[in-house]
Amino acid sequence: MDQMDSIQDVLNDFKNNVINEAKKNLGKKNTSGTLQNSIRAKVKESKNSIEINFEMANYGIFQDRGVKGVESGKSLSGYRYTRRGGAGSLKGMPPPSAFDKWVVQKGGFSSQIRGKKGRFIKRKTLTFLIARSVFKDGIKPSMFFTKPFEKHFKRLPPELLEKFGLDLANLYSQITDNSFKEFNK
């Protein structure tokens, strides 16, 4: 790793490996593909610094780190649903419309689910019930992004980490705090 070109190559490999593995992890969950298709990154290098920005759809960080519901659940980053709001909280129930595309892609949910009176449940009702369930029980952490990031970070050459003073916790925190929020504006 003698030249700047090789640093750029190492960082591009890191970025591409993290993205590919994160997308692969999401593919296993049989999702709609929206989050999977939104993941991208940029590597910018100058003489004395490097910058790596990962971006994804705004709900990606919540899928990765989890969100604690009002009644149960767990978050690895302190995200939680609340009825009132507050620091680190998501006020109120997620919009039922956020689950509509997923319900359609899963196919035939409303034609297979019956209510108490034996009638089929309408899709609008089903999306509301899913949103309410997520609000109460939260979103389980999947770590679809965190695991590949940590895995490939550990494989970076030690000389690179020393030269730029990189450590896993600070870099990951910086990326999630800055990059994901910038993408969501």
C-alpha cells in the first residue's frame, strides 16, 4: 500500500464489499427491494484525510439497528416509538401506507385473512393492523448493514487505520449520524 491509488482501491473494495453484502442480507429477507436498491456509497480521499459516505432510504437505519415499541422490543441505538416524542424517539405510529407495497408484494394477504365475523379483511385494514403491531412491538434489529460493515472494517490494512486514525466505533457512528441523515433531507 505505497501509493494513494492503492488506498483508493482498498477503500473502494471496502465500500463495494459492505454494499454487496448488505444488499445480499436484505435479499434474504424477501423485502420489496426499495431499501436494497437505495444503498450506495462514495469514497473521497485527499492527502491527509479520507471520507466514506454510505447512503440508504431513510428507514434503513431503523431496520438495521431496530426500534423499541411502546410495549416491547429492542433497539441497538436507542430508537423507540413513543406516544409523546422526545430524544431518540419516533412519535406516533408509523403510517399504514408505508406497509401497503409490502402487503401487495406478499400477495393475497387480504384474500387469506378473515376477521372475527368470517369476512375477508380489506388491505387498508390490514396495513393499519401491521402499523399498529410495529408501533406496539417495535422493529427487531436485523444488522443487515452493521455486520458487513464491521466484518470488512476488520479486514482493512492496519497501516491504513493507523495513518488516518480510524477506529470502528467512531467511523460507524460518524457514518450513521451524518450520512444517513443527509440522505433523508
